[in-house]
Amino acid sequence: MAKKSRQKAIRRWEEYYNESDLENWQRMVDALGIEGHYPSKRQCKKAIRTVYVNIRDFLEAVARNEPVPRHKNFRELQYYTKSNHRFYAVKKIESGSPLSALLRDLA
């Protein structure tokens, strides 16, 4: 996928996962490969918080219809993100959106 079309696809997914309805929360749980049924946003958020995923990697994988790369724990995610400069602009994420559940304080 060319860089411009990849960026366009990522923007579409950013918009999609920044909407806060239950259906989008459930789609995100599914995209992350989390098994189970989560009938509320709160349950979806709890499930999403159990995985360690780089947001940029998540958006790129979803745009390419590929499995989302996961990290074993917070420290692994922190090291990967910092050493590969794979940060994501927090200001792009709507409060209360499914993407906000992936945010971690990497300081």
C-alpha cells in the first residue's frame, strides 16, 4: 500500500474508533482479538485495558486487515514505543472513545 493511501486508511480508522457508541467498542474488542461477549462499553473498556498495543500499530494493522501486534506487558510496550518512536498524538483521541482505552502513560 502506498504511503498516501495508507495514511488515508489510517485516518478513516482514527475517525471510526473515535466514535463512542457501543458497536464501535465491540468492533475494537474484536479487532484486538479479544474473545468473549461484552454487552456494555464499560465491559469492553475493561477488556481492552488488558492488552498492550501500540496505537499506531493498531491503526495500521486494522487499515491493512492484518492481526494487531500485541506486547506481553506494559514494560515491553513502553520499550517498543520509545525505542521505535511509535508515539501517537493524544490530542487526536476523543475522550471516552474506544481508542482512549488503549492510552498508556509511557513516561
